Amino acid sequence: ARQASSSALSSFAAFCSYIGVCHFADTVLEPSQANVLGLAAAASMNFVLQRQSFAPGAGLHAALVKRYLMAEALIVTIQQGLFVTLLETRPYLACLSSEEAWQLGALRMVSQAGVFFAVSFPLRKNWVFAASELPFHAARPSQILKMRGMP
């Protein structure tokens, strides 16, 4: 439960940076291009924050960075694909708000939330930052006991 709430809070902070970058980028780029830029900014911030959520004592190891980059590539690809697909629903959102910024923001929120619960959190918890995947000296004492099969 602590990991879920900490990860969600970290994701929310990265999400705020994502929305902010996208909001400004929307003024000069196409929505799909602005979205990629926002996702890249959020992914960078998210690495630091998620590492603190799942592996606070872990150092910066090549294997961890490699897993994070592979997972983030998958996550960003799914988020971008979902966002681009959802762009087709913009005419239906006009009844809620005629402002393009609000429509794009709503689509970004929906795509981020769906991907967080379905892909991001499980992937980060069970693979990227899993105790069994971290170098032995980077794991917390409670994780070491679990890896050894002790309660």
C-alpha cells in the first residue's frame, strides 16, 4: 500500500510536469508532437521519483537504468498510442468544453490514468524496481530477508 501511494504521488508530480510541458508546447506544436515532448519530460522526472518509491536505498546501476528505459519506452509508446487514438474523440468533448486546451488536458488525463493502473505501476513494481532484480547490496534489509525466503 505504501508503494502504491508513493508511486501514485510520484506519478502525479510527473503528470503535472507532463501537463505543463504539453500546455506550452501545444501553442507551437501539433497535439501529438506536444504530447511526446511532455511524455519525455515526465519520464525523466519519473525515474528519480519512482526510484525513491520502490527502491529508496538502491544506487544507480546499469541494469536498473536499462530496465527502466525499456519499461518507459513501452509505457510511453502505449500512452502516445492511446492519446493519438483518443484525439479522434475531440468532437464529442465539445459538449463539455469548447476550449481546445481543456479537451487535450482531459484526453491526456484519461490516457495517463489508464496506463498507470494497467501498465506503469505493475511493470515498475514487479520488474523495474523489484528487489530480486536489484543488486544485492542495493536492497533494503526487509527485501534481503524476503529474497532469502525468510519472513
